[in-house]
Amino acid sequence: MKKKLLFILVFAISSFSYSQKVTLTGFVKDSLQNPLPYANVIAKPKDVSKNLQLSIIDNESYYKSSLQKCIPFI
């Protein structure tokens, strides 16, 4: 019985702490397909208690943002 309880406890803790990095990359262009250097890209999480993630585009209109993907405990 104690082994089962310990297994469930370890599984629950590891499920909450399991997370994964996701890298979002791309180019930003306007409607005429011209590059937009030094613009901002904002990643808005579904959970309102989390912070916004901001990326600033470089002079070649390229951005790269590292986001945290959390899998909820079910």
C-alpha cells in the first residue's frame, strides 16, 4: 500500500513539474511582402495569470522566441 501511495505522489509531482521549451521563429512582412525590421512580436498565453512573452525583430525581420509549454495534470 505504501509503495502505491509513494508512486502516486511521485507521479503527481512529476506531472506538475513537467514542462517543455518550444521555440517560435519566423519572419515578419507587411501586406506588400516588405520586411518589417525592429517590430515587436508578443506571445499571449491562454492562462491570464502567466506573463506575456515579447520578442523584438532584428534588422532582417527575423525573430526567435523561446516559450514554455506546460502540460497540465489530468
